[in-house]
Amino acid sequence: MQRHYAAHATVWVLVYLLFVLAPLFALLTGSFPPARDFWTEFSVAIGYSGLAMMGLQFGLTGRFRYVTNPWGEDVIYHFHRQISLVAVALVVLHPIILFMLRPGRLAMLNFFQTTWRVRFGTGSLYLLIILVAMSLWRTRLRIRYEAWHLSHIALAVAAIATGLLHMVGFGRYLVDPRKRALWIGLVIFWIGLLLYVRIVKPLFMLRRPYLVAEVRRERGDTSTLVMQPDGHSGLRFSPGQFAWLTVWGSPFKITGHPFSFSSSAATADGHVEMSIRNLGDFTSAVSEVPVGTRVYLDGPYGAFTVGEPGHTHVLIAGGIGITPMMSMMRTFADLGDRRTVILLYGNRDWESITFREELETLKARLSLTIVHVLQDPPRGWTGERGFITAEMLARHLPLPYANHEYFICGPDVMMDAIESAVKGLGVPLSRYHSERYSFA
């Protein structure tokens, strides 16, 4: 399976490079305009590359399962963020080089006193700077996720459109029919990606709604939405995966929210459950969702799924990070799978342990060991306290550590620490898995 995913990943990396580098290769073919100095041509080349990268961003965030399977959705979104910075850096470097060659061109930055084709270029540049600033400092600026998401899409579309108009305005490398056809093809492809993600895909989701059958209160200020398929058989997922949930509104709504499935993947009636902690904004209203509400799911996604049956599964969760672990354990219990499972579960205190009672009952159905780790334990507590560390893992895990499969989910700070701890125990990267749901 890993070999299949590696080959799959390699193919998609090559496809991505082809789309990004195609405009550069096109510059070297066909008829050529009168030659200019190297740095001027170099600035044009990196501007073309930056624009090509920006257009492909619609595909990276389009939630294409066949593309994301080898890595997981969180890795794709992380790549989206990093490559966005690279693309913007290339676009910004394009005029900087031109200004260094001829400082008099700085007057072009005056949006109101220049030609329309330059105006589109400076407009695209300013839009990109605003887009990046809002993304990097969204939390600090206290911008609500839904408002940020809508403005992010609008700014991206506007920046790419004005960048294309800037390129057409100068048109130096669009005279050749083959080069012009390449850019027309790229633009059609980008528009197609956008239309698929925002229109075609929601149409399919509209035909497969779910109804909220129950809203169950859990410990730790958490609510579980129990959802039944309405007029269809439901979706099939692997334990540990997640989906994007739309509660209020249709699938055409711009913003969905990603949550792990907490239910067993082996249910016969197709129902699914998501357990959501109140963290403010959207999550604060989940407990008040009326039974019978129609909701929509886009999924399943994620490569955070169970490994080989012969391996001990070490589940390391913090707070609401227990939800994909619950899906794994409930699935094992329903299938009669007796593989060894060791759960290390970190929480603030004893009363905030989500699924505390059910975890105890699962011991009778699984080969399960539970280690609770509390930051603020009750009087007389004899268990682990503080945070999960490498020393704590060594106390509770059998040797050899490198033979186990590790699954890590929780706050980012905790996950960073646990990944370092697991690596310090000599566990190879292929043996530990984590998934982060910070997609903004």
C-alpha cells in the first residue's frame, strides 16, 4: 500500500511541476520577440511562474480525494500555504528587478497615474499583499473564519484576473499562436477548477443530504451530532478520517467546517457521528442544532487511518483530539478486532475527559490499555500528570518502540512535542501519523 501511495504521490508531483513550468518552457519555443537584457527576461519568467502557481491554488484547495490520499488533506493545505508565499514572492520580485534596472519605473506604483496595463499589474500586486497579510495575521486581526474565507477567495480571484489582464496588456509573449493557446488553455483549466469546486461538487452534495437524528451532550463541553443519510445509503469512511460539515445553508455556501468522524466505520444503517467541542464561533452553536435539521457532508478525507492488524496501535490524544481515536476503537470493537491498543489521553482535569465512561466499557471489547494524563488532577490522583512526554511514553509502551503504529491528534503545540518525542524514541517517520485541522 505504501509503495502504491509513493507512486501515486510521485505522479501528482510531476503533474504539478508540469503545470507550473509549462509557461517557462513555452518561452523557449516558437517565434521570439526582439531580445532584451537577461534580467528583464528573467523578471518576466518569474512573473509567469508566480501567476501559474497562483492559478493552480484553486486545485490544491479543491478537495480532490484522489490527489490528497497519499499525503492527507492537512499536508496539502500546508503546501498550499507555503507555495502561496513562494508565488507571491515571485510576483513581487518581478517588478523589483525592473525597478532596479530602471529606477524611474517606480512611478508606475502610483495606481492613478499610469497606463491601464500597468494599473492591472500593480492592482494584482496590492491584492496579493492584502491576501497574504490577512492570512498570516487573521487571528491577530480577529477576523472571523467565515468572513476571512469569503474575502480570501474573492481576493485570490481578483488578483489572478488582474494579473492575467496585466500580462495580456503587454502581450509580448502572446503573439505566437502556440504560446497564446497555452495560456488560454491554462485559464480555461483554472476556471474549470473553480466551477467544479463551487458549482458541480455542491450539486452532487445537494442530492445526498443528512438529517440530524440526535444531539448528544458529552463531557468537556462537547456535543455529538448523530446524522442519518436522507434518501441514500450514506458514505463509507475509514476510521480516523474526517469530512467538511455544512449545517446552516446549502452545499453552495462558501465555508464548511472540517470535523473527524467519531462513530464506528462499521455501522449498518449508514449513520455517522461527529463530536464537536465548543471553541467559539461556529462550534458554540452546535449543541443547539435542532433534531431534523438537514446538513451536508463533503468527504471522507484524510490519510490518518488505521495500520496493519499485527502492529500495536498507540493512540495519543489531547482534548477533542480523541474523536478520530474513538472512531478507530469503536470500529475495532464492532469488528471484533483484538489488536493491542494503548491510549494515552491528555486533558485538563478528570471532569473534562470526553467519552470517559465509554472508554472504560470499551476495555471489555478490546485489548485496550488507557493512560489518562491530567494537568490538574483531583486529590489523591495516582496516575500520570502534566503533559505527555517521551519519558511517559517509555514507561507505558512495550519494546521495541519502532514496531508500533502511532496516531497523534490534539492541539498543535502538543502534536509538535509528541512528534519530537516519538522521533527521539527511534520511531521511523513511516510509523507515526498525525493530522492537523488548521486549514486557514
